[in-house]
Amino acid sequence: MEAFPFRHRQRVRFGETDLQNVVYYANYLVYAEVGRVAYLRELGLPYADIIANGLDFTIGEASVRYRAPLRFDDEFDINVRVGEIRHSSWAFEYAVDRADGLRCADMTTVQVMIDRSRFRPTRIPAALRATLQKAKEAEGARPSR
């Protein structure tokens, strides 16, 4: 499955690069965050609303596979889709593509839903699960368990 339903355009800023004039490796996780927050907003799930309902999420796992460098002032897209949905966590999958289409990185993050009053994992609320599931199914993926 290669389709990504959401794309967020960015431009590499000078401060994101290292002495080799390429994006510093850890900044790809910042790009994942930018894409994740924008995609949640697109799905009608702004982060502030999650917090207002006494919930939050933390990143339980993150992985990055680097393919090609991004350099200062390159335009690029952060592509996002829903991955596996479990009881108290779900994955987002990302592809970072330079504006000319070159794939620069593949990433995955696993968000763990937490109850803010106890800061302990909790089940994904039904409405959030339904929204994530609907987005995943619209992407052509098989339904989660």
C-alpha cells in the first residue's frame, strides 16, 4: 500500500541542517510531529480537543529509515496515513518526499493513548477510534482488529 491521503508541504530551514548542509537526522522526527498534528487537524481531531477531554497521547515508538538527504531550502512533503490500530495505541506512517518526488525517508510512530488524570495508558475512545478507522479504510487498507 503506497497511497498517502494527506500531504503537508514544508521547506528546509537553515537551522535544521548540519555542517554537511543536510537535514540533521533527528529533525525527521520533528517533521513527523508536524505532519501528525496537521493530519489530526485535517481529520477533525485537533490536539487541543483531545486534551480538553482529559486525554493525551505519547509516542511509544518511533522509527526512521533514511533514503536520501534533504538540504537547506529544499521543498518537501510530509505524507501521512493511519497504520495499525490497537486497543490503546495506533500507528502513523510517514513518507518524506522532496518536491521533485525523491523519497528521502520512511517513518513510523506509535501513539499511546493516556488518561491525563493518571498518566497511564487507556483505551482509545470510540469516537477517535472510529475516525482513525474510517481514515484507514478510506486509504484502502484492511480494517484493524
